[in-house]
Amino acid sequence: MDRKRILRTIITVALFGALVAVIIVSQNHDPSNPHASIPKDVWINGPHGHGYAVDNNQQPWKQCYPCHEKKGLGGEDFCQSCHEKSKVNVTLPKKPS
């Protein structure tokens, strides 16, 4: 009887520890941000980061702006302000009429 009780206690403590670990790890993740799982420096400067996305997505009004606007960041103005801060001279693709 005593062995069963010790086993149940160990299992309970392990499950409680796993729950605490999941809660702590999930605090640093924003499920509504598709870039949340990537560190900011890697997203901006990495080989498959921002530059890669821009080169392979020439329709930011379809994929980037709606999400940025939902987050309250703004669309094209948000991108342009970041480019100006970074001293990047770029012409953003325009939505065809």
C-alpha cells in the first residue's frame, strides 16, 4: 500500500511540474503573431527573415498590412516608418488598381 502511495505522489508532482513548465513557457508566446516563435534579431536579419519575406512576397497589402493593422501598428505607414528609422531606402510595392 505504501509503494502505491509513493508512486501516486511522484506522478502527481511530475504532472504538476509539467503544468507549471507549460504555463511559464506559454507566457512568452503570442499565438496571434506569426513571427513570435522566431527571435526578433533572426526575423529581421536572418537568411529567411524579413528580407526573404519581402523578396518572396511582393503583395504586402494582402499578407502583411492586414495583420499589422489588426495589431494597431498601421499598414504601409508602419513599414515606411521602420525603414526610415533603419535608414533603408526602399519603394514599397503598391496595390494594383
